[in-house]
Amino acid sequence: MGRWDKDGNWAVGACIAVFFAIGLWLWWSYYWDFSDLCPTNEQGELALCARSWIGALAGYFATIVGALTILVLLTQINQSERHREAALQREGRLVADMLLIDLLVTAERFRGLARKTDLDPPLAEISRKMIPEAVKVTPVLAIALQKHCLEVSEFVNRALQNFQLAGQLLPPQIDDRRKIAFRATVLARCFGGASTQIEATGNATGPFMNQAELEVAQSAYVVGPEDLDYLDYIFQATGLAKR
């Protein structure tokens, strides 16, 4: 409401000024000689002349009030649109922050995954539910999140079969576990970068991380560029910042 007062004060002030001007004119009309303003054919009929002027001024006044009303309505519409955009930006940032946290948790759980009990609660459950919401951040990251959740689901299904047979992960699955943890970490950093961009500019357009950050993540998980897989899609679409 306070912001509307600031945006609408000029319109209210203009209306008051118009009303004041009309009132001043009506008051002054009692002391004004209408014959100075009347055409020759109305010199002897000042009442008729006065009514003509008042009628004309009423028309002008109605036009001014109508224009001011339109301007006030446009101001209200613009204000509502700004509020809607601000709400969407806050929602997009909240989604990005929640996914950042869940992806980091997923990465950490994958690093220590070794037993069947480690799958409870389900991995990436929050991320799966928030795939439609991720579109509010940016479609580029929403697509990458969907691929990440699919990768996690496929890994869990294979792991459950392995647990039933051997009771622990086999070496190929351990390697897959490391790569998924790496990709979850990078994707988390991207959502973190998107959140920062939304706060700064209102939009998440990328790039969402820089080359140095990517190299640090690759070094921490001992992976190479060939292990980026679907993350390449992000960097092809938005690029990597220099720093």
C-alpha cells in the first residue's frame, strides 16, 4: 500500500488541483463580467453565456478527470505486474535454494552409499518432486535436474538388485556412485549460481558457474570432462564464466 501511495500521489494531487481550479473559477465568476467573454449575439443574455461557459468547462473537466482515471488505472496495473514479477522471482529463488540443498545432500549420501539401509530415505526424493517447480528458475536447469533424477533412479534400481545378491556395492557401481555424486555437486552449484542471479537481476540466464569451480569439483571427485554427460548440456546452453 505504501508503494501505491508513492506512485499514485501525483494523480491525486492533479485531481485536487483541477477541483481547486474549477472552484476558483466559479467563485471568481461572480465578480467577472461575462460580457468580456461572450460573443456579440449573447451580450444581452449573460445567463445564457455563463451557462455555455460552464457547460464547456464541465466538458473539459470531464475529459481531464477521465484521462486522470485512465492514468491511475494504468498505474495500478503496472504496480500489480511488478508485484507479480517480484513474487515469481522470490519463488524462483526459493526453489533454487531448496534444490541446492537437496542436491548437496544427495551428493554427500552418494559418497557414503554402501548398504541397502543407506537408501532410506529415498535418494533425491525432494528433487524429483520439484522438477516442475525448477522451470520457474530456468528451463535449462530443470531439464538437467530431470536427467539427474532419472540417473539416480536407474542407479538405485541396479543397486537394489546387487544388494540382494552380494549385500554390498560392486566396483562398477562404486564408480557410478562417484560420478553421480560429482554431477549432483555441479548441478547444486549451478542452482546456487541461478539463485544469486535471480537476486541480483531478477532472472537466471547463466552462466551458472565458472571454469575454476568446475575444475575444483572434478579434482575432488577424480573425474574428467568425459564424466560430465548431461551437464554438458548446461554449459553448451549457458557457457562457463571465466571467473
